[in-house]
Amino acid sequence: MSAVAGGRAAGQRRPGGTPRLGRFGVAPSRVTAAIVLVVVGLVFAVPLVALAQFTFRQGTDGSLTLAHYAALVDPVNAATYQPVFDGLGASLLIALITVGIVLLVLLPAQIITALRYPRLRWLLEFVCIVPITVPVVVLVVGFIPVYQVVAQVFGSDAWTLSFAIGIVSLPFAFRPIAAAITAMDMTVLSEAARSLGASWWTVTWRVLLPNLRRGITAACFLTITVVLGEYTLAAFLSRTTFQTALLLVQSTDPYVAAILSLGALVFGFVLLVVIGRVGSRRPRAPKESA
């Protein structure tokens, strides 16, 4: 029995003598993984290809044209498409303010909780995850009386939506930062820096934030994606954003609305690819001196 166990242990060791971790479960074969990848890719690609083909369609005869793209830059249609560009500008401003809320409120709260109050970490996580469990329509019912006061204090401009969208985007911004905090021993790093005479500002700026760069980048990009795709809050609170402007223009020119929707989807996809690239990037090994 011991010989069998010894043989298994020897079989799980690498040539250099380092033990290899055992595999649990059955891993899919390459053929199965390729089939799943192709099916999932088709599920996402077919609607996007159909939408792209629709933007080139000329009427119902099936011919293709670039006239719909040229109409976007035609000065004659400037008044027709101006609400879309106004809504896009408002959404970008909301995204900028919402990212500021994430960086100036959520990020310091997570860092302080991890360093000073680790027992309250579950409470902060619960508060940040709750918005994703509540339908947005239900949240709007609670936001309506709040925004009556907000409109009296700050006005009814679209940028005030950043307060509400900041709450909706909390679950998407919290998780990447929390994963980055979990992946590093923040307490040990901060205590080591403090023992060398660094101030808390230096510890935060030169030690903690560089190690949290991936999580912060992912949180910011996901927040921007949430803002550009948010429609329910803007519609119920009577604010003009990119999504509400698309619905308005769609009634007069569905082709241009499809073009801009496709551009927003491609932009969101590019952000997700950038998040994946940033998350998988490894630091370069220092070069050895000759």
C-alpha cells in the first residue's frame, strides 16, 4: 500500500523534484473546448453581423450602400442628429463623474477597510453588491423623491444622473478592486513601507496603487460601459443621455441609430479586450547587469 502511495507521489513530482498539484475533475478536450468556443462566438457574432449588414442596407431591395454613414457627417442632417451627439456628450460627462466617484469614494473605502477595519469588509461588500440584486425600475422609484431635491439644489442637467448611476455601477466597480486587494498582502506591504519611514501618502501612492492598477483599470472601464448602456434611469428621470437619444432618433432614421448602437457595442468590446490584456500582462523581469 505504501509502495502504491509512493508511486503516486513520485508520479506527481516534476523532474526537478517540485511536487505537481493534482487535477480535480475531468478537463474538456480540445475539440470540446473548440466547439463551445465556436458556438458561443456565433451566439454573439450573428446579431452583430446582422446589425452591421443592416447599416449598409439600401431600402428593401437588398443592395448595400455607404449613404447612411455619409449622412452622419452631412451638414444638412446636423439638426436631426444633434440630440444623439448631445446625449453622447452627456453620457461621457456622466461617465467621467462616475469614474471620479469610484476613484475618490469607493477605492479609498476599500483600502481603508482592508488596512484598518478588516472585520467590516463583509459589510462594505454587502452594501456594494445590493444594487445588482434590486431591479433598476425599483431603484428608480426610490430615486424619484431624491431627485426632486437634487433638481432644486443642482438643477435638472443630465450630469446629475452620475449620483444614481454611481450606485448602480458599484457592484461592477467593487469586484475588480476587491480581487486586486485579495491578491496582494496589503497589510505587510504597508507596514514594511512604514517601517522604512514612508508616510501614508507615499505608501498609498507608490506602494498600494501600483499593485492595484489592474483592478482600478478594470473598475473604471466597466463603469464607463455601464454608463454608456444605461437607459432606464435616464428615461424614468427624464434626462437625455446616449441611449434615450438613440431611441428618439430611431423613430426618424433607424439606420443611423443602428450605426451608433453598433459603435457603442464595439467600443464596449474594445474596453473588455483592454481589461483582459491589462489583467493578463505580467511584469517584466529585471535585466541582469553584465
